Amino acid sequence: MFRIDRKFKHYWKDYVFQSIFATISIFIVLLFFNIHKQPIIIASIASSVFIAFALPKNITAQPRRLIGGHLVGLLCGSLGALVPHSSLLLSLFTYSLAVGASIFLMVVTETEHPPASGTALGVAVSGFSFYIAVAVIASVVTLSLLHHFFNPYIRDLRESQ
């Protein structure tokens, strides 16, 4: 059932302010790294923006996890893209394996960042390119820097009051 957060009335300025920060951040990423033509990749970056600005104190918003998770996703997706896709079944298995491997490696390396599994899937499906690799890395580093600079002014919107 749809409902409005009880804290919204009291903290509405935080909700608006942080949504504006998130909007500015994704605009900067889209403008400078031109990855809007890769919808599968940008969806995982947009999910990271949500975590960084709606849940900034969450462990998955830490730079180690945000950057590290996407690096793991990029690696697993790139390896998946190398597998010849000779049939639909093999393609689907390869995409699934890229996601599963990214989850495993993120947990083992303590770089858990859920949207990064989307990066793994996106790269496995769309194929590896140097441009995508640079764009993903530059995007998450930029997002981490923006999160760092905005962090003193934002709070977790889901924390208990």
C-alpha cells in the first residue's frame, strides 16, 4: 500500500535537498561521461546515486564499496562478454554467471554494492569496450567524490528518529 513516510512532514527539506543533490550528481555523470547511450550501464550508476544520496551513511555508500563494487562488476561483466554466445541458453547462463560471480567477489573482497551487479550484467550483455570501462570507473569515482563533499550536509532518509 502506498504511504508517505511519517518523518516527511518534519524533514521535507532534507528529502528535497538530497534529491536535488542526486539530480545534480547524475547530471554531471551523464554530461561528462556520455554513458546515457548505454542504458543498462547507466541504470546501475543511477541506483548507486540513490544509495549515495538517500542512504549516505549506509555501508554500501562508502567509497570502497561503491568504487570497488563497480570495479568487480566491470571485471565480471567483461569476462562474461568474452564468452562466445553461440546460443540463447549459453548467453543467459553467461549473463547469470557474471552476476553471480560479481556477488561472490564483492562479498569476499568486502566491496558489496548491490547496483554493481547491474554493471556486471550490463557489461556482459552489451559487451566490453574500453570506453565503457573508462566511463564506469570515472562515473563511480566522480560519484564518490560528490558524495564525500555533500556528505556533511546530508543524512540517511530512512534512519529512525
